Amino acid sequence: MSGAKFEPKSVDGAKPRGAEKSRQEKASTVEAAPEVDGQAAPPPDVIEPDPELTPEEAEQARKRYLLRRFWISARGYWGRGGDRLAWPFSIGLLILICINVGFQYGINVWNRAIFDAIEQRNARTVYFLSAVFLPLVLGSGSLVVAQVFLRMTIQRRWRSWLTTAAIARWLANGRYYQLNLVGGDHTNPEARIAEDLRIATESPVDFIAGVINAFLSASTFILVLWTIGGALTLTIAGSSVTVPGFLVITAVIYAAITSTSMAVIGRHFVRLSEEKNQAEAEFRYTLTRVRENGESIALLGGEEEERSGIDRTFADVLRQWALLTGQHMRTALVSQGSSLFAPVVPILLCAPKFLEGSMTLGQVMQAASAFAIVQGAFGWLVDNYPRLADWNASARRIASLMMSLDGLERAEQSDTQGRITRGETKGGAMLSLNNLSVSLDDGTGVVKETEVVIEPGERVLVAGESGSGKSTLVRAVAGLWPWGGGSVDFHAGRRMFMLPQRPYVPTGTLRRAVAYPAAADNWTLERINAALDKVGLDYLADKIEEDAPWDQTLSGGEKQRLAFARLLLHRPDIIVLDEATSALDEKSQDKMMEMVIHELPKVTIISVAHRAELEAFHSRKITLERREGGAILVSDIDLVPRKSRRNLLVRFLGTGAPYRKAA
């Protein structure tokens, strides 16, 4: 927005794009990702699937792209705009892993020496090695603790960085609201940001650290096995066969068998984990819906129907868990069998050499220890395959949300898709709609070109049958609906406040609810109590500092009265009322409108309502009529005679007749 500045004082209000940041927004961008600080590259281009692909191949291609899309954002943590401690902590973790492998080798050598000393009955060496063992254990333990600290710190800071970026993109320009209006795989964004993003940032750090540790351990102790084991000579059918590095060959074959078995058995892990996570998210969403709509459900007696819906979603969760349990059982069988055989196999292989005297007891035990470490290294991926599957599922869910946000951001920057622009009015007009048209994100028309000028102090009622686009029009005016054409211009420096049919009531004290979104202490208790008294909520004055679930406690009418109390505190220049008195009876509605006009005599009001009684509180009425291709403005009537005519721009919209006007 090039000129007009708005400072919304309520979440009921709408902040046009480009408006001055509120204190809360500034706080949320202190450590924002480069994606949201205005310096990042645009969202990735859409990759259209090859039309020659089968549906199954197209789905696989989509899943591969989702993982790529996740890393496009996630790797920024180590980029120029990322966390300044990301690289120092990552390098430090790598160094600790290397040193710890060295300690493992030291303990392996100690293992050989102690058993050789025991075999030789060398008490002095046994006592010396016993004394050496304690520092080795303390050193290795300290390294492990330091590794845990760095690993979890990287996970925590990476999650914080990426969550901040995701939330900032989600909240920017009303995208959290626009996601409800567009298609795509972005259901339950709160669960994706809270839970899936946690898994998506924890597992890669564990995985990379584990792979590095496994590679270094395997490389180190394969050399140990090769050195200790040497060659094994077998006599087969009278011929001697020498197998060089027999322990190494056995370790590789053993690991290949177990890994292949695990890969075959667990090939469905990714799909089942993804389906299980989706089922869990749907179950949480169903429960949340019941809580949020508890009053309506209770009044209608819909408990049984809701119970039926909850049971269905929970049954799906249990079904997915049952399928996943079968996978875990099969992989546990392979993993447990491998762990039982691994310590025994090297001892059996080394037994002939030990019995013939070419290998000491210490060498046998060192080989057994090294073999177990190598198997643990080779089997690390096998043991962690379920977690890798969980990560795949979570990363894809996060990437799906990112792709939906990409689409909205791309639409904001696109020159081909129509966007409603915002600017300043010329002259003294408070608001002007210039060739304004409103459409869906796919281009479907909702409201056709409309030109209207609203002067300061005018009270305009927007009327029309249900579905004619009234609420969509006022959302476009408020800046919540971006798609369409033309412009919405405001008087420079004026503040707008929007009251929807269902006002938002935040958690916390009643004082915070009245002051929202400003700080609760921005006004004295006397001012807040006076506002409550004027809207008929004076009986709540003694509960002003009470922390309670006010969203569930207050009735629909009380919430609407609370929203009007906010008006009295914030005193905006423009008020947009979208069925804001629908929960009030006619008498209460009249009092509320009279109070607003009396307390804010110069405020400009734009109302959407069905009640004819509201005409008495407005000076002008605009009527929309639904037509093919979008609603049009069919009449613009003065409800109150005026000495001077206002400036009204009229545009002929192909209806065959001009607007009807009356003085």
C-alpha cells in the first residue's frame, strides 16, 4: 500500500497489506528467517508433473518434490541469514563424534590388554589397566554428554528458526485466513507447525550425527578386524582355502543380510507413518472443533452425533496404529535376532585360531567387541528406519503447507493473476472503490467492477440477498480478500476496525479481551469499566482481572457487546460491521447503534446486515444483486436527506439500467 496507513486495534479489525507493523508483529520478526525479512528469494517455481507419468509415478514425483521443498527452507538455518551459531555448533558436534570414536578405539584396545593380562595371570598389569579404565569411561561419558548438549541445542535452535519463519509466512498478509479459501494440502496448519515441524527438525540432526558416527566407527573397527583376524585357512575336500580378512567379510555379509531383511520388511513404513500422522491430525482437529463449538453442540443436543464423528476418526487412528504395529513387530524381530547373534558370531569364528594358539584371548575379545561395534554401525540405519519414516511423513506435511503458502505468495507477486491494490484517496473522501472487482483465487467472479466513494462520517449499509457477495466485498475493503482487480483507497492516516459476526476473544483476563489487540494496560480500569458499562456489560466489572475461558463463558450476544466496547477504547476512523449485531435482540441492537453514533459521531461506518431496522442508523444504502459472472451494484440510495450531494461515481455494468438513486 503506497500511502494510507492503518493501525488496527483489534483482531476483529483487518490490516491492509503494507500497513505499519504492530508491536506484536515487530516482536515476531526479531529473529525471523530470511524468507520473511524481505530479503529472501521468491518462492520456488511450480513444477508441473510430466503428463506421461502414471498416477502412481506422479504421486512419487510429488513426494520427492515435497522433500526437496522442505530442504529449500530448512537449509537456510545454515545460510547467510540463518543462525550465527549453526555452523560452530555443527562443527563442534562433528569434532566430538570423532574424538568419541577415538575413545571407543581406546576402550577396544584396553579390552584386549585386560583379557591378555588375565590369561597370563599378570596381576600388576590387571591393576594398572583397572586404574586406566576409569579415565577412559569418564572421558567417553563426558564426550557423550557434550554430544547430547550440542545435538539437542542444534535441534532446538533449528526448530525455533524454522518455526519462526513458518509462522511469520503463515501470518503475513492474512495468509492464515486465505488458506481457508484456497485448495491444497494444508489442513490443520497448527498441527503441522507444532508437531510435524518438531519431528522434521529433530530427526535429521539425529540421523546425520548417527550416520557420521556409524561411518567412522565402521571404518575404524573394520581395520581392527582386518588386523586382528588376518586370514583364515580352511581345508575343504583335501584342499586348503585361505580367506583373507575373514572377520571383515563375515561382518559385511552379516550386515547385508540384516539390512536387506529390514529394508524388505519395513518398505511400507513411510506410507504407514504418513497415514498415521494424518489420522492423528484429523482426530485432534475433530476434538478441537467440538471444544470450539461446545455451546452450539450442547444447545442442539448433538453429543451423540459428535461422538459418532469422534469415534470414526479415532477408529481410523487405531487402524493406522494397528498396521504400524505390525511393521514394528516384524522389524523388532530382525533387530532383536541380529543383536543376539552379533556377539556370538566372532567368538565362534575366532575359536579355531584361539584353540590352535595363533590368537590370544585378548585378541578374541577385542575382535568380538570390534565386530559388535561394526554391526551396530551397519545396523544403525536398520534400527532407525522407523524414525526415518516418521521424518519423511512429517517433512512432507510441512512442505505441503509451505507449498500452499508459496502459492499465495506467488499470487501476491504475480502480474498475471488479478490483485486488488490499495492506496490513498484523492480529496477528502474517506474511502473509494475504484473499478473494484472481487474474485476467487481461481479467477471465478464474485463481485463485478464497482465504483463508490464514501465521505467522512457517512454510515453506509451494504444490503443484498444471501450469497450476493456482501461479506466478500467488505473483506476486500478490509484487506483480507486479495483476489480481484481495481483498487481500494483510504484517506491517509486513518485507522480501520472490523467487527465480524463472531468476535475473537483471546485467552487470559477479561481486561485483555476488551483491550485486544492492544496491551491490557493501555487503558485504566476506569476507562475499561466505563466502556463495559456503555455496552451493557457492567455486571462483568468485578471480573475484569479474572483469568477465565471467556471465549466459552460469554454468550454470542455478550461477545458482540464486548467487540463494541473495543470500539469505544480504540476510537477508529472507519468501522466495518459484518453482521456485528446479529446475536442481539432488536432493542439491544438499537441501543448499541445509538451508542456508537453518540460516542463516535464522526466515525465512518460500513455495515453488512439483513435486518431492515438497521436502515434507521445509516445515511446510505448500497444494494448488491447476484448475477452470472459476479454480483453487481444495482442501487445506491440516500437514507437521510443531505444539504449537499456527496461525490458518487457511477459505472454502468451492463445491467440495462443505471443505479436507482433517491434523496
